[in-house]
Amino acid sequence: MPDLLPRPGPPRWLRRPRPTARLRLTVLYSVAFLACGVAVLGLTYLIFGRTTPTGVPSADRVPTAEMTVPSATVQRAGRYDIINVPVTVLRQLNEALDEKPPVISAAQRAKLASEATVQINYDKRRLLIASAIALAVIAVGAAAIGWIIAGRVLRPLSTITAAARQISASSLHERLALNGPDDELKELADTLDSLFARLEASFDAQRRFAANASHELRTPLTRERALLQVTLADPASTAGTWQAVSRELLASNAEQEHLIEALLTLASSEGGPGQRERLDLAAITSADLDAARPAISRLGLNAAADIQPAILDGDPLLVQQLVANLIDNGVRHNIPGGDIRVATRTSHGRAVLSVTNSGQVIPPAEVDRLFQPFQRLGPRPARRDGGHGLGLSIVRAIATAHGATTAARALPGGGLAVDVAFLPPVPGARAVPGIQLGTRRSHLE
């Protein structure tokens, strides 16, 4: 039977050290120092070899003389002899050298050159050995100093790692808030703080979206169940009563269908566009505006259109949904006899869609909130017109997926103006000659 127990590993001091950033920096410091030290040592060795004489001058330039001294005055000092020469002898020797330059033989020159070469090589070896020992000692010291410096420099990184590990989905409100010089580590900490802030906002939006979606889906189900229970409990229920209940259930079912379609559109918009194609925003806007004509006529709105060619690259279905939702929003939240203006144009190479409508007065601080899912202006009354507060959120999601910018402003007399500017088209993109725009069923009918 095989042994299922894990085998003990080698001792800790025999294990390969973890390749941390601190260790790598220390190794790099040490290698760089050793490389510089070796270069300096080699340069010194070369300079020493070139500046040290390796030969003996010729006979006509080096005066020599022969003399004898008592052996008692000669002392051994390593490889050399120390001779005590009286001053009078030195004077006589100098006078003799001044009178007649001596002549050195070839054998003497060869001997002197050999001894000089031996001495120079000996000095070089001693210099090389001493320099190598000093370099090794200093390298060890440099490695220790590099280890300390690397630890000091990377200390904020350890702080960032420890703080990031403590932050989880339930504590995204915490921040690193790293203090110190404005260097790369401080920039990293600030970037992570911004990331945590975006994650916190995303998690909060997801929680609100889930809560609002569940509420919007639960409300019609509760109403349907209550309607059925009341009708079943009434002994006087007739066929006409059940027909009325059926119509109510169908209307509620249609409302849920519209809500689910809007949620699916929002989800697909946030997932990003599909294949981008060359589109004419003017053609899409004209088709959606024609589809909204019955609702515009029913409310008696004054519609004005300024449709000019505007080319962009995008997903045809998503761009069509964006235009339809903006027009639907301008009609749905208008007042009887109000105004709505739809325009397309090209500005600085970017296709721009503008929808302006009258309506109730909107506080400027509430404009951005209207682009969030399930958000409406004021209280949320029970309604059967299919409005769930998802239209503008779908517009922003589709615009963001296409890299477009959305600008909205509240009008002083009431109403809202929304501008969507798409990115300039990419040269060479494939154009779509025809798109089935007339098949869309208007949300306003």
C-alpha cells in the first residue's frame, strides 16, 4: 500500500529562497557593484602595467661603477642586500662617475632587466590579490547595504499588499491612503484607491439594480395573485368578471414582458456592441421618429426635426435602441401640447444626436440620477404605460459601449435636453446599405 503521508521536505535553510523583489533588487545591486569593481580593478591593473618600467636603459644613459665592500657590512633583507657605505666612499664614487661614464655590459643589463621583471610581476600579483580581497569584502558589505535599502524602498509595497488583502467585497469603503513621497508606489496606491472606489460604486449599483428589479418584477405578480384571489373568493363572480380579470392579467403580463425586454437590452448594452458597421444616424433617427408619430399625435406635441447626415461605426440594433429610447423618453415624459425636437448633425467628425423635450421642471442635481436604472423623477406612481425608469439607463449603457459621450441638461422652463456624440468613424469600415428599421414596434403605441 503506498504511503499517503506527505514526505517531509528539506530543511528550511536548504530551501531555495523565494525570489522576492527585495532579493532581486539586492542581487542586482551586488552584480552591478561587482561589475563596476572588476572594471575599476582591471583598469588599475592595466595602468600599473603600463606606467611601471619593464626594461633597463642603455649603457650610454646609465652610469655604473664597480666597488668592493667588506662582507661584514652586508646584511640580508629578504631578497635584497643592505650595504652600509661610508660617505667618503660615496663621494669618491660620485667623483669617479663624473669623471668617466662607466660602461654596463650586456649580461648585466639582462640580469637587471630579469630582476626588474620579476619584481614587477610580484608587485602586480600582490596588487591583484589585495584588490580582489578588498573587492570581495566591500561586495559583501554592499549586498547587506543593498538589502537594507531595498527593504526600506519596498516597505510601502508591503503596506499596500497587506491593506489590499484586508479589503473585500464587504469592506470596499476602506482605502489604502498611503502617505509618503509622490513616487511610483504612491501612484500605485492612489490607482488602487480609485479602483476600490469604482468597485464600491459598481457593487452598490448592482445591489440597487437587483433590489429594484426584484421589486419591479414582484409588484405585478403580487397584483395578479391578489386579483385572482379576490375573484375566486367572490361567489357572485360571473363570466364577465372573469373576462375583465383576464384582460387585467394580460395587461400585467405585457408590462412584465416589456420590463424583461428592457432588462435584457440593458444587460446586452453593458456587455458591449457586436460587430460594428458603418451607419447613417439620420436614417435610423428618421425611422424611429416615424414610429413615434402616433404617440406624438395622441399627446398633441409639436414635433420639430432637423435631420442631417451623420456617419458613425456601431451596432445597428443597439444604436437603433438608443435613438428609440431617447425619443420615447422625450414623448413619454412630456406634457400635453408640449414640444419635442430631434436633430442629427456632424460636429468635428463625430455624429451627434440631440433630443430636446418640454415637461416638468427637473432640478439640475437630479439629472444624473435619471440615467440610473429604475430611477424616475419624484415619487414612483403605479403606471401601466410600460415605464420602469430604464430608458435613459439603456441610453447611457449603449453610448458607453460605443465610446460615445452623453450630456444632459435640465431646461429652465421644464424638460430635458440630451446630446449623444459618437466617435468618428474609422476609415475603411464596411458600410451597410440597408437596415430593417421599420420593423421595430414602437414602445409608445
